[in-house]
Amino acid sequence: MTKHKKEAGIVLIITLWVIVVLASVSTAFIRQVQLEAKMVGFQRDITIVDSVAKAGLRQALVLLREDKIKDSGEDVEERVTTFLDDDNFMYDGGTEAWASNDELYVDVPFYEFGDKVAYYYVEVEDEAAKFPINNSQATLEMVQHLLELSGVSERDSETLAAAIIDWRDADDIPATLESGGDGDEYSTYNSGRQRSGRRGGGEIPEIALKNAPIQSIDEFLLIPGMTPDIVFGTADPDENRSGRYRRKRMRKGEYLGLSNLVTVYEKKINLNTVKLEVLESLLYPILGTDAENLAQDWVEYRDGRDNQTYTDDDQVLKTLDNSDMDDVHWSEVDGFTEDVMKALNPLAGIVSDIFVITCMAEFEGLEKGYRAVVERTFTPWDQMPIFGIDTMEVEDLEQVKLQVRLFEPIYEVEDKINQMI
């Protein structure tokens, strides 16, 4: 083999290696571009599903706004839903558009991209369906019974209820001694705080009670004796509820969760939406063991044949004195007497202004969901500011204002969507 042929062979080998290297680099570059394209597409899809979920939230806010204007006897312009001309009573119930609206809430195709469609799902619940823990008229006995219904043992419920009352009220008298007796909250909750004579002994941290209203559900975890299971629950509150006995029967170690039964925002329940356990707890000091039957009878009367709140067949109270003359009234339920209603008056009504909105969306296998607690306020026309004189802010001119009190992500969105479909 000549020198020239040897050199040609070496050049060929080098050329082949260069081609291999270039091919490898090109392949890696193409893969990198493809990966970045997928990442950009993924981020785009996340942005889409996030925006669609928030669009569902805004839809619910529109309905809540229009409902408040309607209830106040004002004309609603550019209505999303139709209101009857004579339906301007001050009430909130499960038959209204904000509560029961499958057309605008369930499986709504909001965004289209080629053959891809993003859907949103919305669920609105009345916060006044829950126990008003910050109402000073909510007694120790009521709180104790609610704890028992949520799964806390009878032995522990009294101690825990007293701790909740002592945390919430402004005085320094233990709830168990308010009817008479000696002692203060500090000594009651810090007795035996010193541990001695044991290996590793020392002082247990002092327990200081807030003596002010509870501001969030998480704050319950600071109350002596409280556990995360009691606060957030270990059982599905809607499971095994049907027929005559709609109250869920709890097994040992199961808890409905105070987060499902207690509100820190509202001061009264709404009879049109109140949960069974909550109403029974409020009735218990009045009726004793008969409270369960009356609460059950009222909920069944109100919810109609489907035994579900927030549906079209709900029988809602538009007035407490039946001045609307629609034959739906609390007196139609046996045992719901004027004396019972009078006793409930400091704790019950038919108007709500704080709502829990669950908004979710799905798009191309992605799900996103949020939970918002929203408060609405109404300003009559005669109290509205005059632009340029009383205010320089355009947003101050809004007659119905909606304030988000809590906004947080939710998980297990897919399961929640499947329940709604």
C-alpha cells in the first residue's frame, strides 16, 4: 500500500468520526429543542388550566354580585341569569343562580385551542351553613354537642368545648366555672405544668389563651387538646348519607372535621343551607334529645325529594314571617314552634354574605383548583360616594363589593371533578 493510499484511509476515518460527532451533536441538539418545546407547551397548558379555573371563580362572583343587587330591589343590568320581577326578597338559598347552576358551573367549555378544549367546574357553598363559632350566643353546650357529632368522644368533648369557649371569649373565667366558682383560665390550663422527679423532666410551655375571636380554621390547632384529625377530619362528611338517617354515624377514630362544620366568618346560620349537625347542635340546649329529630325533619323538608341542598327542588325561606305567601315556612315542620324560632333568633337567619367558592379546570390531562372564601357587601344608592367629591377611586363606586378573604389551592382535583359530573 502506497503512502498516498494510507493518507487517504486516515482522512476517511477522520471524516467518518467527524460525521459521527456532528450527528451526535445534531441529535442532542434536536432532542434539546424538542424537550424545550415540550416544556414550553407544558407551561402554556399550565397557564391555560390555571386561567380557566380562575375564570370559573369570576363566573361565580358575577352571579353573587347580581343576586345581591336583585335582593336589594335594584335593577340588574346585563344579567347573566333571569330573575323574576317579584323576587326581590332578602334571602339566600339553594335554588338561586349562585348556588344551583349546572349550565354555568359544570363541565363548561371555556377555552378552545385547535381540537383541545379546557373546561371549568364551580361549586359555591354558603359559609352560613356552618356553626358560627364567634357568635357569643353559641354556648358551651352547643359546642360540646357539635364536637360529639363530629366524632369526638363524650368524655373529651366537654373539656375541648370549654377550651374553645375560653380561647374565644374575652373574660378570664374558665367556661366550666362561669356559673360560679373560683379560679382563672391561666391556673386552670397551667396546673401541673411543672414536671419534676423524672429523667428529662422540666417545665411544660405555658398555655396562653387568646381571649379574642377565632380568625381562621388553622387557629383551632393552637387550642389546648385540639388535634389535626379533629380540625380537618379523617372521614368523608358526605359518605353514607341517605334516606331518613342522613346524619353520618361515626366510628371510633373517625372525625368529620371542624373545617367542614364551623365558620369563623359568619355570625349566624342560614336556615336555607344549614348543615344537619350544625342545626342539631344549636337546637340541643332547647330540645335535648329531640333536637336530632327536628333538625332531621327541617333538613328533609327544605332539601326536597332529592335530599340534597343547592338543587332546584329546595324549599327555601324567602321571609321568616311568610310575608311572601309562598307556603314555604318553618312552621310547616312539626316541632318547629314559635318558641323554638325565638330561641334560635340570635343565631339564625336567611341571609348570607360570605361564600366558599371551589373553582377547578381540566385541560389536556392537567387539573387545577382553588378554594376562595368571598365576602360581599352592598351599599345603598343614598350612601354611594360622589365621584370627584367623596372619592377619586373608580372602584369605590361599585355598589356590590366582593372581597376575597381566603384564597388557597386545592388538591385531588380530579376526584372532585368526577363527583360533579
